[in-house]
Amino acid sequence: MLGLAFWLRNESSQLRLFHADEGVQSYQAWRLIETGDYRYDPSEHHGPLLYYVTKWMAPFLEDSSGALSDAGMRRVPLLFSLVTLVFGLSVFRRCGAGLALLWGLLFAAAPLNVIYGSYFVQEALLVCFTLAFLVAIHGYWQRPCWMWASVVGVTLGLMHVTKETVVLHVAAIGLALVLIAWIQKKSIPVALTAFFKHLGLAVGLALLMHCLFFSSFFRNPQGIVDGFATFFSYADRSQGQGHEKPFLYYLSLLLPQRLEGVRWGELAFLVAVVVGVIRSFRKVRENGFSAFVVLSGIIMIVVYSVIPYKNPWLLLGPYCLLSYAASFGVIDLFRMGIMESERVRKWSLYAAAAGVLLFLGFELRSNLNKAIYLYSSAARNPYLYMHTTPRYATLVERLNSVSESEGIAVYSPDASWPLPWHLRERERVGYWSDLENYKPRGIDLIDTRLLLGNESVMSDGAFWELHGLRPNTLLALRAEDGIAVKWINANAKD
């Protein structure tokens, strides 16, 4: 299972170019590695943990030339994705080997998990710590003690220093626990005084991690305050800022659909989830843990759906927990068949369970082939979001082929990420957000959005060509004749 997960994620990282957000995150980590200095920005880039982990892992992320590479940076989330798999298998094994294996297969091979399990953004880390926090909370609920309180505090702290959306995960898990406790009419078996002592320890550990990471290990005390102020900033950003999607956006990613002639969908997964939700709630009194995991996933996806700001990788956390629901649903159908004494009902349950399982396997194999191989960077791939187009690789090759002494000017309202990451080692690179101060240089890159009303810029008789950056975003490349001739001679097709 672990080998399958690693192979698929490694394949995905090799076949897919860097996303703009991956470039932004990588650039922040690179600056920390190069300068040793980091200052938390409460309005951008999320928590500091990803950057520090990358710094600590830097020797393992370099290519043969000793430089940080795209594939190397993706080893960080890949590692945490594999840790989540191992941890989940060990925890869910207590609920049955079959259930754990099926969950492991879904986590290892579902396209959403594969793609964003090797995306250099915070989500793979957050999912890892969220699952650990959920288990720790349940562990404390069952057996309140200093050990579980410590684990709750550490996992909460790790979630917090990873990403601001920790509040959504904690709220979903906390509400799910309260509801399950209410249904079971079960309270935490601990005296109030001891509970508050344990709570103080957990909060204290989380605050300690907050202070350590947000202050850059006390070199930037202002970061301690900024680490709390960020919640106000991200509350405002959650309203969309151009990324607004309808309430049912996440469900629409999984429902059967046809995009540019290609069929997609995870209907078998959704059917299995529905069965799992029903069966786990019917068994809530005897199996509170399963209902707790399933309810946490449901509340989490509802909370994310309510928030206007949406993108596919935010579904990663809920998907991890809903995969448990799907696994529980399939396995419980088999269990019901085993327990059933009436022959027709027994074999009907077996047939239903086998049918869902086979459909799930076929669906998983089909979606993997399309999402990871056939349409690894295509706009028609529903799991991707404003992803970098394959043409961008040609642009990077163009720029890397010219001398370091050649100046490059980039004109773009958003710096054309991930370009700054790939040009990070060049000294003669400048960035402008408009064309107000434009003047021709050796190489110019202009976001075509800025050319509206400024078309005369392209009438100077120099070499021009268009390069795709991401869907609906093009870069116009201008070069002096001497540079262009070298490109044309090197590759006549371009």
C-alpha cells in the first residue's frame, strides 16, 4: 500500500508542472534556506511550518547539481502524505483489517489524494495533523489523562502553525464529538478540576508552538501577535477574492460529469459514503469512533461549502475522513451478509457489497489513468484548479538558455507565478505590475491582460511569441533579434 502511494505521487509530481501557489510557497521556503531569516506575513502565504520543515529537509530536496528542484520540493508534502497513510492504517486497523485496507487504498490511490499529496502547499501537512488531532481528541474522551492531553496540545499546535484553516477543522471535530457524546449520553470520565488542568496543558503546548514558529524562534516577536491577527485577514479572504464558488462546488467535483468530451465522476465513492454514513449512525451507540470520524468529515465539508472561497485541494481533509465512511459502508455490507441467516438476504447483501466494491475499483482505476496520466495538466481535469499549462515548460527553457548577464523584465499584475521561483537564481530580473514604465530590454515578458489598450507595445518589429501560463492567462515574450535567432536555430519547430 505504501509503495503504491509513493509510486503514484512520485509519478504525479514528475508529470505535472509547478502550480502558481507551489511557486509562491517554494520561494518563501527558499528564502528561509538561503538567508536563515523568516518573518510571518499575516495576510499571505499561510503558516510557517512548511517552510521550516523544508529547511530541515533541504539536503534531501536537492538535485544532482545541488539546487532545489520542483520534484525535490514536492518530497515534503509527499512524505507527510505517506505518514498520514501509515498512521491511518495503524489507527483504523482497530476497526477491522478490511476497513483499514480499503481506506488505505482510497487514500493511496484516489486522484485527489495523489495530486495534492505531492503538491507543495500546506494541505498534506494539515491533513496529517488533523487526523492525528482527531484520534487524540477521541483518545482523551475515552481515557482522560496527561498523555492524551499532551498529544491533543501538540497536534493542535502543529495544525495551527501549518495553516489558518485549522479553526474549521477544530470546529468540525469538536462539534462532531459533542453530538456523538450527546447521542451516546456519555460524558468525559474526569473530574472538572482535572479536566481544566489537562486543558491548560493542551492549550499551553499549542501556545508554545505558536510562539516558537510565528516568532521565527523568538527572532521576530511581532510574529506572535501577527499569528493571531491573521485570522481576521483570512476571514476577509474567505469571502472569495475571485475564487468564489457555489455551495455545491465540492460535491460537483465528485458527481458524474463530462468535460470537453471526457467523462469524470466518483459516483461509486459517493454511494459508498452514503451507505457508510447511514450504517455508522445506526451503530453510533456501539461504535462511537466510526460515527465520530464520519460526522467530522460531513461537518467539515459542509463548513468548507458554506465559505465562498473554494479550490479543490481544500477538499483533501474532508475527503480523507469521508474515505473512512466509504470504507465503512462497503465493509459493513459484507458484515451484514455474514450475520444474516436468511439465504436470499445474505446473498443480496454480498452482491450489493461486491458490486459497490467492484464499481469503486473500476472507477478508481479509470479516474487515476485520466487524472494522473492522460490529462495531467489539462483544464478539463476537474481535480486541477488554474493549473500551469505544459507550454510554460518551453518558456522556462527559453529563459534558461540565455546568459545570466541578460536582463529579464516581467510585467504582470501577479508576478506571473511560478516564474519568480524558476528565475530565483538570476540577478538581473525585474518585476512590474503595469506597463507605465515599460521600455524594451533584452527579454520582456508581458501578461496579455496588460496589453489591452497598449497593443502598440508589440509593434516595434522585434521577435514576439505567446506562451500559456494557466487557463485564460497568456504571456507575451519579446526578445532582441540576437537572442531570438539562437532560439530559432536551436529548435526550428518553435
